Amino acid sequence: MKRTLLFIFLPFILVYCSDNKTAEKYPVIDVVGSVENYQRVYCSDYFSSIELIPLETRDDYLLDVVPAKIRDGFIFMHGNNQLYVFDSFGKFLNKIGARGQGPGEYMYATKYFFNTDKDVIYIEDLSKILEYDFKGNYIQTIQVAKFEDITVTDYSYVGNGLFVGQLINLGKNKYKYCLFDSNGDIINCFPNYIFFNKEGGGIATFHYSLTPIRVDNKLYLKDFVNDTLYIVENLSLLPAYVFRFGDYSFPKENLGFNGSKIFSRNSFVLGTGSGIVGTPKFFFYSIHVPDLFSKPKAKPRFNPFVNEFRPDDANVYGIYNIAENTNILLDTDEHNKKGIINDINGGLPFIPRYYAGDGVVVDVWNAEDMKGVLTEEYFVSQTIKDQQAHQKLKEILKNLKDDDNPVVVVAKLK
């Protein structure tokens, strides 16, 4: 496969940035200054409305509780490695492609993204990208070559026919991200600056990057363990924001380990849970808070791997206000639940999981959680500002079963 390479070396802010003069060139998201000053925030402070869309449930498609993506009135969700499409009322429309190893088929559908120039969707699958229309018809396959024998993955559409993908960092990479076209030809690569001595051949989450962050026509990229959020502009990768972790950045020497040793309990680590969701006004994010700091008391979460409930205090949600350059970390509500307290319809706390453009932010609620938590006793303890929306929530609860497909929650930013 031909590679048309244009290497642009730029002055990057790197992992574990300690040069305050350099950091001051870019807006700083002050995480370490916000820790232990947890705040309860409310949906009515951020959103003008909240709409609930129960997804139709049938035996032939049961969906995972994962972020829903919305585009042009269509709702996209996956379950059992199959991608499904619903209309704006939650009615099932069609599948996207099919699982398999034949032409136009895929093995995995957990990673997918949109073309912002036309109505097509891409599914990432084993070093290739499959393109479909919204009715599920196969269009083409884009083969993505390895670079330096390292697989390029976690793709996103940049614009003007170009894509970006990240190289898994194995410690000696010369490059971290590559731009390529629809022929799979590499157009440009961006240097890697995180080097370490890797033991063995295992790969962990921290060797990857976060899912690319789309904010309308802007695309942001971030590694799991550095402190800088980059923006893709004019075939270049430029620093845009800096997360201030103080003395608690992830130790890069941990990247050389395999298994559980790689995770540092005494570091801030972005990207756990929902990662970063960008909007024109805010960055909503999830972060692991080091053990030496106090954390909001959270309700234990069921861990299916050990078949028991485990503490869920370490991961905290944050909100960065872009215009005001202010950052807060969220406290849990009076029921020890995480998220933005829902004082609009009185439902579960809202956790931004996807930005759909035009001021629309999306969450997904599990039907069993709704039935178990949203009782009359719960509602009495809530402040409810939109009684009409509250009555719609109660009507949904009447017909909802524990094993129904999730409910998509659509909030409109003020």
C-alpha cells in the first residue's frame, strides 16, 4: 500500500508537563485544584430540557447499556457486536451491515463513527473500516495498513476525505497518530513523545488513546496518560488545553508493566468510564482520583467478573467551563449516585456520554436501574422543576420492564 508521507514536527506539550510558562500558553483545566472540593450541580443549571426515548425491545436485539449516538434524527446503539438503528421515537428501523467474515461483514461493531460531510457511518473492524449508509447497506471497505508493524486503530473522520488513527504505544514508537485517506494511504504522521521500556507483549488500555472527541467541526485527540488535549487543524496536531494534575500525573514507567501493575492508584487518570465528552461550552469528563485524596461516597457497583458489588468511589465526574476557564469535580447526590442531579424531570442523575451537535448531549439509562431507583419515595426527595416532563417519566416507568432495552436521554444545553 502506497504511503504518501508529510511529517510535521510541532512543539508539543508532553506528558508530565512541569514547565508552567509553557502550560500558561493554553487554557488550563485545574484538576488538582478542584479535588476534595466536590460540588453538587443540577441539570437546570446546564440544560433547558430533558427528553426520554425508550428503545423498542424485541427478542432479536437486546442492547448493551452503552453510549447512544444520534445523527440526523437516527439513534445508533450496539449489542452483541451488532449495530442497530432506531428512529427519534425509539422504534427499531434496521441493522447496520451484518456480523461475519464475508464481504461487507464485520466481526466487531463496538467502535463506529460518522462522516461529517455526508450521511454514512463507519465501523472499525480488525485493521479495516467498513462504510455503510444509514439503512445498513454496505458501500466500501477501507484497508488500513500497519505502520512500523504497529496496528493503527481508534479511527475518526477528520473531514475532506481524511481519517485519523492512533498507533498503540509499545514504548519505542516514532509516531503516535496518522492521517490517511479513503485509499488507506498515509498522508501525515505526528510524533510520539512517550517512551518507556516495555516488558513482555501484553497490551493494556493505557497504551492506547481516548476515543477521539468530536465537537461540531473540531476534532480533539488525547492519550490516556498525558496532560494535553490536542486539536487537529490543517493537517497539524496542535495543543489546545492542558489538564493540571500537579504532582499526581501517571508515571510513564508504569507503562512498561503488564497486567494490574500498570495501573497507578496514586495518579489522576482521565478516560475511565465515559472518557471526555466535548461541547462548545463545556468538557464533561470522568477521572480516577488518587487514593490519598478523599472522594465522594458513591453507591457500590456490581462487578460481573467477581459476581459481587464493589466500591465505586475512585472515579469522579468533572465539568470544565470553556468560556469561564473554571473546573469542578462533582459530588454524589443524597442517594450516593454520581452525575448531574436531575431536577428537571426528577429522574436518574444525568451523565453526558455523547455530544450529538446542535447543543444536544446524550445519556443512556438502564431499565432495571430506573425501575429499582425511581420510586415514589425517591421522587419525594427530589426537586422537580418540569412537572410535564416528570409525568412523562412516570408514564414510561409504568410500561417499562427490568429487561427492556435502555432508555436514551436527550438533554438540550442552554
